[in-house]
Amino acid sequence: MNATPNPNPKTDDIGATIGAVAQFIGAAVACIGLVLWAWSLAAGSILGFVLLFLLGALFVAPLVAWGLPAVALAAGLIAQGVVALIHWRRSRA
């Protein structure tokens, strides 16, 4: 098989950057949501907060570990497609 090189390597960089940003934002939102959820149910108890946070982390960690890479991959691929479409439209004009 003869793989053709990407004529515009900037699209790969943009896709990877968009994917990394999507993962970072998603992880931050998940952590903030977990903290707010645990604090709201703890009713001011530090021990209750810690226990609820650890319990919630058991459920949030797999979502972040497995779900966010899929979302980041999709966002990166969409960004690559949009950039490739823009370059294709400019080349035809």
C-alpha cells in the first residue's frame, strides 16, 4: 500500500489541538460537576464531602477515561474536515 502524505499538515495539527482542548475542557467540567455534586449532598460535612467525592469519582473516572477520548476524536475529525473543506474551496476559487 502506498500512503499519500497529507498535502496540508496543518489540518493534522488543528485536529489534534481541538481534540486535546475538548478532552481538557470535558475533564475540567466533569471534575467541577463532581465537586459541586458532592458538596451539595454533604450538607457542610467535610468527611461527607470526601466520601461522596470518592464515591462519585468511581463513576466519573470511567466516563472521563472512555467517553472523552471518543468526543475528542470526533471533534478533531470534524475540525480536520472543516479545515480541509475550507482549503478545497479556496483552491477552487
